[in-house]
Amino acid sequence: MKQLIRPKVLSGNIAVPASKSDAQRAVLCAALAEGTSRLTGMGKSDDEQAMLRAVEQMGAEIVPISDTIIEITGIKSLPEGLHLSAGESGLGLRLLTCVTSGFNREVSLTGRGSLLARPMNFFDTVLPRFGVQVSTNNGFLPIKVHGPLQGTDLQVDGSLSSQFISGLLMALPGSRKASSLEVIDMKSGPYIQMTIHTLSQFGIVIENEHNRFTIPGKQQYRPAHYSIESDWSSASYWLVAAAIGHPVSVSGLTMRSLQADKSLLKALIAAGCRIVAEEDLIRVDGSGLRAFEFDATDCPDLFPALTILAAKCDGVSTIRGVNRLIHKESNRGIALQTEFGKMGLKIDLNDDLMVIYGSGKLHGTEVDSHHDHRIAMSLGIAGSIANGDTILTNADAVSKSYPDFWEHFNSL
């Protein structure tokens, strides 16, 4: 799909969609619970739909109550010969692989798109230490696991992705024996806290002391009424749009959120913005915009939005954490450098650092999303302030997390 983006003023209020990250965790917790849970605030992203299909295949019963409310009755027994697909969701794949390892069944898991190129060596290395039989395609998908997973004490590397750790934290409470995980070089720690919070709502107890997690065994997930949070990552594009001069406000976000991407507010403040939070509404005043420094190691999904922000700031901005971008839907650092370069923005990638030479000016041209939803959304906002029309190829990549993005964009 190609999207024509003409320079225009974006004006109005946006209610951002559900956090697909929060929703995926909650759906899987509900599927593991003995009884019926009600989830409110569900979205319709590709990743959420993939998780719903997977838990239904696993034996959970799903009843839609409305467009945003579903009831899930938990799995009674896992079917034999199960083949699951996580779609293109890295989080979904990692959670499902760990959780299905808790059953005395052989389960095959795969995905599509960029997920097929993401390394799965963590499972090859770590799951056998919990007694799980694992086979992969030379470290890539598809993967087969055969549990049940046994509790143990283990030191694990958290530098590649926090999603593997979240998967273990969801699976280990069901083992017969207590476990402890000591995570070395933890990255994206806020996502781990988000997992622990969601688990607690479904009756699971996990203790965390300085990245050493103690997980009692023989725990039972309990059904819950759970409200999915709105997505700070999706909101980042609109909040940055406000910072660069568009009169846009965002509703539905909670300032109490544990989502890592709430850190966008710190980046906006570093760039000279003033944040105005009014009950259910957030506005951004970017009249004092300046070049900034920010460490996005724990919130790498903010890079695309921060690139737009830095483009509008006069001077050199630096964002740390580029190495976290290699195994995303695209090699996101290279994709940002390439596509924003076409629009006249100079970006250097120096090891773990992105250096952006902002001038406040972008020019319209033909750009590509690299089939990456976050690249697509960032180029959409960038096109709104460009000098001339922008044509975005593969604009439909937004369906992975924010299917209504272009509808919302065009409504402003």
C-alpha cells in the first residue's frame, strides 16, 4: 500500500489504541487461569489477533462481548500435535514458547516475516536447563519444545531481550519446584516490571530483588477482570507531533503506567518541551525546542518518534541504544538512517549511538517503511512537516500495532 502524505497542520485529539504488549500478556494469563476472565480495552492489532488465535488453538475459549471487551475461559488441557504461529510478534513468540514448555506435550511454534530471521538461540541454551527438550532450525524458527519445564536456580543473560525473561516468569510459576532467576545485564527492565504487575493481577507471586527473581512453584493462575492500558508507544508519534508544532492532544493514557515508552516524556523535557497533563488529556508545548541527549536502551521502540523530534531541533541530538534495534521488524537504525536521509536529514550511527543533525527542515520524497510499523508511523508524521509531498511505500505495516493510524492521521 502506498500513502500520499501532504504537508499539513495536524489538529485535534487522538485516543490511542490498546497497548498490544499489555494485551498479549493479559490474554495469555487469562488462558492459563482456571475459570473465566474478562479483558476490557482490547485492540485489534495484528499481534493481539495472533495471540488470541494461539490461545484458542491451545484450548482456551474466547467470547467477544463488544469490540473492546472479551471473556476468556482458561485451557483445561493442551491438545496433542499443536502447531502455533505468533504471526510477526517477537513478544508473542517468546511468551508462547516458554509457556508451552510448561506442558508435557510437544509443541511446534513458528512465525512469519522478520520473525523468521530473529535468532532463537536463547531457547536452545536456556530451556534445556529447565528440563525442556528443544529443537530449532539452526537457531531460527520453527522451534519445537517438549516439557514439562522444571523449576531450578539459574543465571541468565538479559542483554538480548527482556521478552525471553518475561516468558520464563510466566511459565515458571506452574512448575512443581520453586525457581530463581538472576538476570545479568538486564535490558528493558520496565517491561519485566510490567510482566510482574500483570501476573500479580492473575494471582501469581514473584519477588524481585536487584534483578534476582524468586518464583514459587505450584502456583495457579486465577481469573481476573483486567483493563488493558492505552499504548504509550503509539502515543509517542502524536506527542512528538505536538512537540514539533501540531496542536494535537492525546487522551486515554495513564501517568501511572509501567510501560517503558512513557519515558518519552523525559526525552521531550530534555528537548525543552513543556508537558501539560490534565486528567485524561496530555498536551505538549514545544515552543522551546532544542537539541537533546537521551538514552533509549530501555525503551528502543521510541527511536522512530525521537528521530522526528531531533530532525526538528536545530543542532546535534544523540540517542543511545542503537544496538537494541538490529532484530526488530527491520534493522531499525539503518532503516531510519536510510529513509530520513532521503528527506534530507543526516544521521550517523556510531556503535551504540545515533547522532542526528537537525535543521528543522525535511523535504518530501518517496520513502519506504521497510515493512516496519514504527518506521511507517514516524515517516507519516515527518511527511506532515516536509517541504513537498511524501509518498510512503508499504504504509500498511501499521496494522501490526496501530491499524487505525492512517484513519486517525487523516482525521486531524
